[in-house]
Amino acid sequence: MIIVVAPDSTREQIDHICQRIQELGLKPHLSQGEQRSIIGVIGDETRLQTQPLAAIPGVEQVIPILKPFKLASRQMKKTDTVVEVSGAPGSPPVKIGGGHLALIAGPCAIESEDILAEIAKAIRAAGANILRGGAFKPRTSPYSFQGMGEPGLKLLKDIGHAHGMAVVTEVMDPRQVDVIVRHTDMLQIGARNMQNFDLLKEVGQTRKPVLLKRGLSASVKDLLMSAEYILSEGNSQVVLCERGVRSFEESTRNMLDLASVPNVKGQCHLPIIVDPSHATGRPDLIPAMARASVAAGADGVHIEVHSCPEKALSDGPQALLPSQFAQLTEELEKLAAVMGRSFR
């Protein structure tokens, strides 16, 4: 439910409306614009059926919302949300959404200082604005490389900021949130944790930008409901990520659902990017799918890059070489310009 506040309402009236909502066991979410203020009501709206909210002083209109993702809904916010990711001191924040595109790149896992520095230098020269790398890795096999942990986080931050890029890494457990917040500019929730609701609530309390990936078998509604968990904790800086879903097809790692991009944008005000690396699992398909993603309206791409994929400790077969990435970014920048958008 959305409560539209009268334009001439006082601060005391708005506080009273929020207090009344809380008394009913619900959670108010105030959004103040230049012309209008609205209050999203979060919780079981059946409690309001006998309560005349429209009679409260300062209330202009009460609008019921049928979609369960209230804060993420276009009904709550008509304009596109622009997420800002602050990075290296002195560097402008990276904007994602509203015509600003993210170019996130880097290795699947942080392996060593030399390798990460080599990759960071190359992707920055090619136009990347956010460096990615995993310090804690959720691997299918317990015997696979699990990441460098906190030492890897420190390398990621130091190297990324040295090259003028913001940095993002995956958080897998609520117990990791504090240490990752100290060393990164953006938190990634991976596909396997999209419905780890305790983790979603924890990152929602950090106020750090969050990159939320679609689950392996999740619907678009599932993805938006997970975003709602983060938003309901007060963190409005959420970027969604389409990375493919499970299907019967065996020639690709997953099935890239490009229709999810305009589908999400029609229902939700949050920016959405695409990860063609995890979606296809094949370097020969990544460039075409990255171009298609931008053409479909995505607010950026998330691409794995490694200087020597055959020696990579994680997901080497789906990584582009720096030279391949540089060629792709040239194509993406031309395409974005035609559509009136920019990676800069």
C-alpha cells in the first residue's frame, strides 16, 4: 500500500502518519521528492482493512498495491533509481542506471597480487569502471580453491583503487559482512544466496551498494522479492543482475534470459545488469550476449577476464583475455552511444 501525502502537510502530520502505521504493526517507508512525498506501507495489509487511513490528517490518497515487492515496484517510484558506487579517493562515483552503464570486470577469484594487478591494469585501460574478484568462493566441490579470504580483500581494494576503480566482491555469510564492508565498495550476493534472507537483511543494514544476482532457478518475481528484503532494511542502493537460469540445454552453462531485462524494468525502478560469462560459460558467446544485453536495455555488464585462463584457479574456461575484453568494450561503447547511454 502507498500513502500519498498532501503537498501542504506538515512534518508533524507526516510523523503522525508513520507513527499510526507502526501502531498497526506495519513498517512505514518515507520517500520524499521535490514535489511529493509518499509513504510505503510494508507488512500484512489485511490489518488495514478496518482502519480509515485516508482520514488521518495529511493523507491525500491511499493506493493499494497488488505486487508483493512494494518498495521495488514502479508504483512506488516511477523514475529509474541511479545507484552510485564510490571507489578510490578522489575518483568520481560510478553511476549505474538512468543512462549510466556499469562495466564490471575481473577474475573469478583473487589469486595473487601480481595476477590481479596485471588484469586490473588491462581492464582499466579498456574502460572498466568496477573491478571484481572473489575472496570467498562458493564452490560446488569442497576440494576446489575457496579463495584467499581477507588478504584477498585487501589486495582487491588496494589494486582497484590504485587504478581508479571501485571494487565489488561476493559475500556468502552474514558473518563475513563486517570484514567485506571494510575493504570493498559494493557487496555481491551470488546466485546461490539470492534467497538467503538473513544475509539479505544483513547487507540491507550496511547502506553499501549491493549487486544481487538472480538465483539458479529463480523467477523474476523471486528476484524482486529478494531485492525487497534489502530495500526494506533501508538500503536503496541495489543493482539486479541477470546471470542465466538452469535449463535442459547442455551446450551452455545456463540459459540467458534477456527478456528479464525489459521485464524487470517494466515492473521495477532498480537498475539491472547482465553477466554473460556465467550465463553462457563460453568465451565465444560472451561478446554477442554482452552486446545483446546492452541492446535490450541493461544498465551494464559483468564479465570475467583473466590474463591466462588456462591457469586460472576458478572459472578459467569462461574468462575473456584482456585483448578480447578491450575489443568488446569498443563495440559496447559504440552501441551504448547510439542508444544515448554511456559507460563513462
